[in-house]
Amino acid sequence: MTEQATTRPAGRTVELDERLAAYKGVWVFIEMERGHVHPVSWELIGEGRKLADRLGVDVWGVILAPPGEANMVAAGEAYAHGADGVYLMEDPILADYRTVPFNNGLCTLVNQFKPEILLLGATTLGRDLASAVATTLATGLTADCTALAIDLDTRSMAATRPTFGGSLLCTIHTLKARPQMATVRPRVMAMPPRTAGRTGRIVNVPLNMREDDIITKVLDYIPDRDQEQAQLAFADFIVAGGRGLGKVENFRLVEDLAAVLGAEVGGTRPLVQGGWIGAERQIGQTGKTIRPKLYIAAGISGAIQHRVGVEGADCIVAINSDPNAPIFDFAHYAIVGDAVKILPALTEAFRARLSANRKSI
Amino acid sequence: MHVVVCIKQVPDSAQIRVHPVTNTIMRQGVPTIINPYDLFALEEALRLKDQFGAKVTVLTMGPKMADPALRKALPFGADEAILLTDRAFAGSDTLATSYALSSAIAKIGQTEPIDIVFCGKQTIDGDTAQVGPGIATRLNLQQLTYVSKIVSIDKGARQIVVHRRAEGGVQVLRTSLPCLITMLEDTNHIRFGTMDDAFRAARYQLTEWSATDAGVPDVAQCGLRGSPTVVKKVFAPSAKTVKASPIAGETPDALAKTLIDTVFTAHPGLQEDLENQIAISTQGASS
Ligand SMILES: Cc1cc2nc3c(=O)[nH]c(=O)nc-3n(C[C@H](O)[C@H](O)[C@H](O)COP(=O)(O)OP(=O)(O)OC[C@H]3O[C@@H](n4cnc5c(N)ncnc54)[C@H](O)[C@@H]3O)c2cc1C
Ligand SMILES: Nc1ncnc2c1ncn2[C@@H]1O[C@H](COP(=O)(O)O)[C@@H](O)[C@H]1O
């Protein structure tokens, strides 16, 4: 991303040269860890479907995995979520993620079947792999996109991501190289509906590598004990605080309300930096993206890096003493006032309402 | 042992303001700092200096003004500092950046072979986490991203074992040197340099390299020309067309009741979902 680039004439119709025009179709890398597919893969198939429909092409899932039944199950799920086909590369070498064999495998597939768009989840695996693949293929890669669209004039993908500085977004195109690559963080795109019984094609391609030629070895895998990270991203109810709470002691007010709602707690980056909450509780561009049914934000200004992490929430209630706070631009309910006074009142009111109702059932 | 640390000079994001009318970033007068993530990489490199007597070279690509970032890295204990600066690099995206940096690293390695290249996890301005893997791919170095710990290094066998953060767990990886490591944040604390380092840093003459000095093989792969991505549009996020509904009340209690009534009416099912959730979480607490 560069500032100089913005001064270039935009909107010009580009005839894709023959070499690039040979690239067709939208691919989604299906991320499997020990037989388990990361849900971001289905979110991307849903998004890929929309792009493909605009372009009039197919959506393909790409599975790189050790041989096993899990792969056909994953392929079936890919169809159910909207894929037309799956490229399957099976090899025991692919049992654990390592950059070299995955990069090799994915680049082999791209060079052979030439997709115009390749999407990956912005997970630790997806980012590691996407960067290696984009560098190997000398093509453009846009990280952590929050929106993807097609510019039909140029037949190119418009990848939008937050940019530097706090309140701006930018849209990036890859015009002179293929495939156009992007990563998207989990939970940024909605989970597409699942159509049971939808089927597709499968294309098997060998990896053609030998374990002896791979220098990096996986000695062990230590699963995380606390599943805290997953909980925040997938929680239905979240109460979060920001710097507007004033002092660390006031964060208890957020926790009290969360306890009454059975909700998870989160916060903005300054709270993490100030040591009020752990990094795993940060919500936003460099923290977790959330899609809860109810999000209550107290003392949060609503900077773009926070906004992109919470826009998928069904209902956002914001408490901020400044009526002009940016958070009111995307919240559904605006409470202008002192969070320190309002949070306890909310806690009591929810307690009364929810328990009263439970007794009456 | 020789290690290179890639650090970037970035504007202190806490002090960036966006012009309210033109929507452009107001950089004037914004102080610059070393990309905070890169300090974890630098500290890890300095620990190899403590342990193995490794030589630590820091490398920055940027405009001539990027000089202070390098200067700041020296008093921590870095031995050499190289500023890669050339008009040809202006407007680089991550692909072009990794091209320029890897050319310079290859050049550095010609005088003294490199065992490990360190990068930060990501920058706070570009924020892509792409440049590190880009360098590894170009230089054919074993790529170790999101490293939380260097477990051991066997200098004789030229082997390294690290912990790498993966989704849902930690991978323990063993590989051969040379390798490229991107350090995870909060894995260490940058040290206070010694007085000796401070004195040496004050007298130190930075090395400045142009594209030619760095032996960049093909300038066409640098800067704007070498960047496949094009920024087409920079814009402010639009306000929702439907404005947030204001909720008010005489007292906080009255306001709270109004909010709950309004939200539960507008979102039927929410109350039941909440009650189910509470049932689950109290169960979880008691079991
Ligand atoms: C590359 C990059 C990545 C970033 N990633 C993230 C991220 O992932 N997540 C994130 O959150 N931020 C992120 N940030 C930081 C982001 O830009 C903002 O600085 C941050 O979100 C602001 O946090 P805040 O709302 O808590 O604090 P502030 O911006 O200081 O806002 C405090 C708000 O509280 C209000 N207030 C004050 N007193 C009261 C009161 N008594 N009652 C109610 N309201 C009150 C104020 O009106 C104000 O709106 C990132 C920044 C950069 C540059
Ligand atoms: N201009 C640069 N000069 C030196 N190192 C850089 C530069 N840009 C990126 N890096 C390194 O690459 C890492 C990832 O950067 P990014 O891909 O921008 O998130 C940073 O933490 C730095 O270690």
C-alpha cells in the first residue's frame, strides 16, 4: 500500500493480456488442522461464491492434507457451502503444516489450473502460506480484507482493508498479475447457508515431494489448554470496555454486566496496552473479529480498527459521553452518558428482567 | 554467528490524526518510532549475542529520514546498522519491499554469512505480516513465523528448535540454519543497553546503501513499478444510513429499562437466547 499509488489514474479499462486472461475461477484454500477444517474456510467459500457469480466462473476449494476420510467429508462440506469442485492433494507429508511443502503444493496447483482469485483465511497458517505463495508467484496479496468485490471493467478484484492511521479504508487491486490473492480474518464474512446434498467435482493431484527433501520437521504439537481465544470470536453476547472507563478499577463494571448476561468480556487495544485486559480479549483489526447477537460497548470511541472487528454484530449498543463519537455511526442504539453510571444500572435492570422471566417459565 | 534484524521506522500511530475534511493522514510533526513489533525481534537477536557472541546487524529500508530508527537500535546493543535508501524504492508494496530487503540481505551475507534473519510479526503501518515470509521465500531460508520461543540452537549441527504459534496450539519445529524468524509479540522485553553501547552508538557511522550499493539485480522489481498491488481508493467508512437510535432516560435506571424494552422488542428471540446462555454459563460454573 502506498500513497504515491493513489495519484495514478483510476478506473481505466484494462484489456487483460492473454497470459493473464488464461486465469479463470475463484479458489478458496480450505485450511485443515488435524482433520478439522477451520470455519473461516466456509466463510470464504460463501464470499468466493459471490465473486464467482459476478464473474460467471466456478468456485473451487483446495485441500492439502494427509490421506484420510476427513478429506472427502471436507470436500462434501465445501460443496454444501457453495463450492463447485475441490482440488485435493493428499500426501502424508502434509500431515502438519510446514511452509515448504504447502507452498510447493499450492503453487503447483495454481500453475497447472490457473485461478484468477485465490482466497485464504488470515490465520497464522493462512498468512504464512499466502505470503510464501504470493512471493513465489510474484503476484499481489492484500492482507486482512474486510470487503471483496469485483470491478467488472477490469475484471479485477477490489480488496478493501483498513489503512494506516485510524479512520480510513483503502481498496487495492492487482492488475498486472494473477492470481489476485487476499486473506480475510475469521468471522469477518458471514457463514453462508449450508445446502445439504449439493455435490461437486473432485480433482486429485499428487504433491510429488519426498520427506527427506524437507528440512523443517515438526517435533511436537502442544494444543492450547484454555480455549479463551475461540470463545470470544464465537460468543453470542459480548460486553466490552474502552479507555472511556477512566481507570482499571472500572473495568469490573463491564465484568459485572457480562456475568449477568453470561457474556464474554473484551476491550480495545489501549486497554491491552495498559495491562487492563489480556491480549486475547482485544477486539478489532489486530485482535478478535466478533459476530455476536448482542454487543455492548462502553467508553469506546469506535476507531476504524475497532469497528472492523465488530461490524458483524446483530445488535450494537454503545455508551459514550460524547454524542459525536464515531461509534454512533455504526451502533444500533446510542446511549450518550457516563458509562461508569450507566453500566451498573444496566446490570441491575438485566438481572431483574432476565431472572423475573426465568421464574415465570 | 551472524544475525540480521529487519526493523522499520513507523509513525507513532497514537499520534496520527486524520484531516476531518480532506480525509488525508496528517503526518506533519508526527514522531517516528521503531515498529514496536520489531523490538521483540531485536531483543531475541541480542540474546543470541549474549549466548553465542553473535554479531547483530540491523537493516531498514526507507527514506533518508529513517535514520533515527536505526540510530535508536544501536544503543540496545546492535553492532552494525544499514539504511537501504533509494528513490527507486518509493511506493513499494510488500512484494517489492521483500525484494529490496532480500537483495540487501544477500549482499550483507557475502561479507559475513548470515545464520538467522529476524523480523517482527508485522508493522503497525503496513500491518500485513507479509514482508518476513517474502524475504524467506526469496532467499530460500527456512521460514519460521509467529515464533514464541527459541528452545535451542546447536551451533555445530546448525540446527534450531523453536515454538511456533499455530491455530489452537503450538508447533515445536526443528530446522537447519540459515532460517528466517518472525517473532511473536510479548515474548521478551527489550533491554536497557549498556553505557559502552551508548557511547559506541553515539560515534557510530551508519552505512547507507543505494539500490546499486545493495546489489539489487533488477530495479524494475523495486518501488511502484515492481508492486503488483495498486491502491485505487482511500476513503472514510460511511456512516450507516440508519442512524443509531438514541436511548435516553431521566435516571440511569429508567434509561436501562428503556434500552432493554427497546432492544427486546426490536430483536425478538434475544431475550430467550440470553436466558439460554445464562442457563449454560451457570451450568458451566457449577460443573
Ligand atoms: C494498526 C493499528 C491497529 C489497531 N488495532 C486495534 C484493534 O484491534 N482494536 C482496537 O480496539 N483498537 C485498535 N487500534 C487502536 C485504535 O485506533 C484506537 O486507538 C482504539 O480503538 C481506541 O480505543 P478506545 O475507544 O478505548 O479509546 P479512545 O479512543 O480514547 O476513546 C475513549 C472514548 O470514551 C469516551 N468516554 C470518555 N469518558 C467516558 C465516560 N465516562 N463514559 C462513556 N464514554 C466515555 C470518549 O468520548 C471516547 O469516545 C489500532 C490502531 C492501529 C494504528
Ligand atoms: N521497510 C522495511 N525495512 C525493514 N524491515 C521491514 C520493512 N518493512 C517490513 N519490514 C519487516 O517485516 C516485518 C513485517 O512487516 P509488514 O509485512 O509490513 O507487516 C516487520 O516487522 C519488519 O521486521
